[in-house]
Amino acid sequence: MSGYLWLIPLIPLAGAAVNGLAGKRFPKAVISLIACGAAGVSFFLASIAFFDLLKLAPEQRHLLQGYFTWIASGDFVAQAEFLLDPLSGVMLLIVTGVGFIIHVYSIGYMHAEDGYYRFFSYMNLFLFSMLTLVLAGNFLLMFVGWEGVGLCSYLLIGYYFDRRSAGDAGKKAFIVNRIGDIGFVLGIFLIFLTFHSLNFGEVFRQIAEGTQRFPVEAGLGVLTAIGLLLFVGATGKSAQIPLYVWLPDAMEGPTPVSALIHAATMVTAGVYMVVRCSPIFSRAPLALHVVMIVGILTALMAATIGLVQTDIKRVLAYSTVSQLGYMFVAAGVGAFSAGIFHLMTHAFFKALLFLGAGSVIHAMGGEQDLMRMGGLRKHTPVTFWTMLVAALAISGIFPLAGFFSKDEILWSAWSQGHPLVWLFGLITAGFTAFYMFRLIFLAFGGEGRYSEEVRHHLHESPPSMTVPLVLLGVLSITGGFVGLPAWLGANRFFRFLEPSLAFTLNSEPAESSHAVEFGFAAISVVAALAGIGLAYRMYISNPKSAEELASRWKRIHRVLLGKYYVDELYDAAIIKPTLNASTNVLWKRMDAGFIDGAVNGVGQTIRNFAGILKNVQNGLIRSYATWILLGTAAVLLYVYVFLRGY
Amino acid sequence: MNLLHYLILSMLLFVIGAVGFIVKKNVISVFLCLELMLNAANLSFVAFSRHLNQAHGQIFVFFVMVVAAAEAAVGLAITIVLFRNRNTLNVDDADTMKW
């Protein structure tokens, strides 16, 4: 069965190739049909594969399919192999499902854009890369997908390449990701050095059972090193401190791109990778601790920045960074399944939020500033209701998807003995609810703060955009039910993921009753409601109070608005010195002085010699004749003196 | 009259030709000096041919004569063209082909 696994990524690749090579001559309908068709077929095949997987007994759910030997060099062998297990199965459905919905949405959103075919070609290429990443059966193939999605992200952020800021944002994303990738690559090298294999199953089996080369008890140091290196890669791709700065800028891309790549799928690749490598991380407590701390700090920091941003997409971008932090917290406290659970629900409601924001921007004719919106509820009802659902879901209101996943993470943090992490997570949850409803109230509530011209232009989006919104809305409501917490019955989602985490070292949770767990769930809902209530008070019932608060806490407000000046810090601490060193030392000294000097010096020396020798060629026949005569005489002399004996 | 006498004469002719080629400026004179060198070589060929009692040297002389005739034809043509274009027969005036 599922011998067709390779088709799942290959079909979007074919779509990308057709649209990319010949799309310029196709009408838009054909382009959309090819692109969405490819995504749809891929989703269909993924579903079949997933249900085939479900038919197997849980312990057999590990389908490794090798297709050919990709690299064979000495004892280094890398197969082109795909792995379907519960973990990659879940990711497969998220990527193809959400991907397909966003493809359909893009038909409406991008209808007036130039380079329509280019957009869809990149989108399909992204699906191919992401599916390669998810399905890869070894680290090297995963890295191929990892780089592929990075490339597509770069191309799509810079989609409006005639805008300088978009080009810069694309480069920033690319470069920051490369920094993380160095860690990932070094981690892969270290894995190969240690285990002489890159296949997931083989590496994890060696870790769990130990080998002659790698005795279990001696492996702590190297596993910590591997874990930390891999996590450096994850911080780049999943926008964690210190490499998160590229994600807010990535909002320069078209909104469906933000939804697909920078919210639902690509940025979660780091979480997926950490969970995939959970056998490594669960045996490296230090690395796991770093993951947790980075995760919670990122979650809190990004949430506070999100409180004051006025660009609708930037609020969502910081929200994404913050939620990704949650996922790493989950992984960091050893609740890997909870991380994937939140990854899934987040993919639904964050994609919905972005698509809703896209619909708002579409309705407003390109306006992204929340301060110039307001009262859109009447004009765009579908967008409003679906976004409200998503906002409730991300805030963690029972019984929407976000409630179950976020609560699971907070509960894991507490029950694994990290009360401080739990507290920070709770505060972040409150902030999340606040900034989400601030966004909702500013955009949809109150009176319109825009010109008559814009008011005239306001309209609900076409069905190709609203239907995806509704679909994602349904998923945001129901998505959490696959993983009901223990106090509502056993968590089936976690049990489903168990075979993928077979080699993971499970930490024992503290003993506690369902009542306690329920109590903690209630506390997080209260925190969310408090955030919503505060947002309501500040932006609906008393709109002046927001400004008053900002002026009362001027300094804090300015720091938050300036995003903690991290970009400026990087600029001063890293970019400027690098640039200065490059300019003054490497360019002006090394290149212009030393290298150019050496090259030009050689040339000048030869030129000087030539200046003397060239006088021989003076155009006078008599002079040439003299040289010939002298030369002949010299040869004869030589023959006479030295070769006389012969 | 043995071989040495012929070779000395040949050498003298060749040296006169070579020195003349270098010191003379008139194209015609240079040309004549060139012929002198060729014939000095011819004289050596013939002398050796007789000394060694072999025909090879005499056959070479014919080759040299043929080349000399061809060279004379081409050389005189060049001389005429030079005179037409430069209005001179001085070889030192034809020195444009240099660095």
C-alpha cells in the first residue's frame, strides 16, 4: 500500500514546473486550475495515505519507502526515502489541507496582480518542498525540504520585487535563516559522525538501545550538542529568539503567503523537527531546557510587542512568533505531542486570521493600518464572524481548538514542575486574548476611520475567498476535539502520535487529579476572558483610555512600539561592525590594497620589462638582419665549442 | 685548387653579402647582397659535391636557383610597390611595422 507516497510531493512540483515554465501564456483560469488542482490532488492522496495508515495496527504505523540511492560515498549512504508515520501523517494533512484551502483563497485575492502564474508556481513549489521536509525519512532529505521552503519563502516575500522594502525583507529572511541553517547542518554532521547513519529510525534506535560506537550512558554530551545545534536551526526557521526578526518583516509578501508559509506551515517546521528528534532531545535535559526557556521568552516578548502594533499583519506576525514559542515550550517540557497538537490547531486559526486580514485588506483597497479601519462588521460580515471565531480560538476560549492545545501546554508546564513557565504562559495567554480582540475591535467595531472614497469601495470578498474562511472557521472550532484533555476522556490525539515517539524518553508527570487539571484550564480561560474584557473596555466602551494609557506609560509604550529595539541592536552590534570591517579592512585593505596590488604589481613589472624589450622590434630590416646574423653565429659557435666531439 | 680554396672564396662572398645587407640602405643593393649570399652557398654546395663525388649538392643548387628566381620576382615587385607608395628606395624609411 501507499506506494504512491512519492506522488504527494511530486504533483505540486509538476504544477510548479508547468506554471513556471509556460504559465505566462496561460489564461488565469488555467493557471488557477493547474495550481489548485495540484494542491487538491496532493491533499486527496495525502488523505488516502493517512487513512491507509490508520488501518494498520498502531505499532506498525511506520512506513519507510526507499526509492533510490541518492548519495553513496564511501560508508556514507543517503537514500531518497519517505517516511509515513503518525507524526508525518498529521503534518501531511495540515500542509496539504491548509495549503489547498489557501490556494483556493489566492485565486480571489491575487486576481488583479501581475505575475499571477509566478505566484502560483512558487506556491506549488513551496508545497513540494514542505512535503519533502515532512515526509523525509532521513536528516539529509529533510534538509533539502528545509532549504526548499526557505527558498520559496524568500521568493514569495519578495513577490512585489519592485518595492524595495519587499526585496529587503526577502533578503533578511533568507540571511537570518542561513544563520540558523549553519546550526542544522552542523547538527547533521555530528549525527553522522556519531551514528554513521542519517536515517531517522536507525539513528533513534541507536540512541535508545546504544551501540558499541555509542554506549547509551556515554552519549549525554554529544546528544546535548546535537540537540542544541538542531535547535539553532529551529530558531531560524521557526522565528525564535534570537533569530525571530525576519518573520515580522516577512509580512511584505502577499497575505496568502503569510497565511500559508509564515503562519501555518513553514515556520512550524522547526517545531516538527524538534519533535521528530524528540529521542535526541528527551535524552539531553540541558538542550531541552534551552528549548523551553527560549520558547517561553519568545512567547512573552512577541506577545508584548503585539500589544501595540498598528499594522494588522504585524500584529498577527508577532502573534505567530508568540504561538511558536508556546510550541517550543511544549517540546521543552517534554510534551512533544502537545506541541504538535498546538501546531495543528494554530495552523487552522492562524491561517484563518491571516486570510481574514487579507480579506479586510482586500475590502479596504490595500489599507493595513488598524487605526484607519473600524466598523467593518457591517460591510464584511463573513470575514468578521470567521475572524471572531479564530480570535476566540487563539485566545483559548472553551471549546474552540486553541483552548485544548494551549491548555495542554500550560498544564504540561505545570505538571512537569515548571510553575514559572506556566505563569509566563498564562500571562502570554492573557496578552494574546488582549491583542487579538484589540485587532478585532479596531477593525470591525466602532465607527469607520476612513475616507468616503474608501467607504464606497468597501465590499465583502468573493466566494473563492469567503469559502476558505468558513472552512477554516469550522476547523478552528472542531480541530481541538481530536485531542480532548484527560478530564474529558483520554487524549486520542496523543495516543495516535505515540508510535512516532516510540524511542522518546518519557518523563513522568506529577500525580494529579482531573479536578486540578480542570481548575488550571479554568484559570487560563479566565486569563483569556480578562484580556478580552480589557480590550473591550479600552477600544469599545472607552476608546480614549488606550491613548491615555499610552501617554501615562510613555516609555514602555515607546519600547514596545520600537519592538524592544532588537533590530537596532542587531544593526549596531552585528550588521554595522561587519559592514565596517568589510569596507575598511577587507575591501579597502585586503582587496584594493593587497590583492589588487599583487595582481597589478605583476602586470606592471612585466610591462616595465616589455618596455625595454620592445625596442628590439623597431621595424628596421637591417637591424633584424643583424640579429639573425648574430643569432646564427652564436648557434654555430655553440655547436663548434660544445658539440665538437660528435 | 682543393676544397679549402673554394670554401674560403664562398665564405668571403657570404661575408661580403652579409655585411652589405646590413650596411647598405638602397633596396636594390640589399637585394644584390642577398643574391650574393645565396650564390656563396651555391658555391659551397658545388665544391662539396665535387669533393665527395656525389650529385646531391648539385641538385640542391638547382633548388636554390629556383628559390632565388622566385624571390627575385617577388622582391622586385615589392621594391616597385615600395617606390610607388613611399617614393623612396631607402629601407630605413619602411619601418612602420614596429611596436
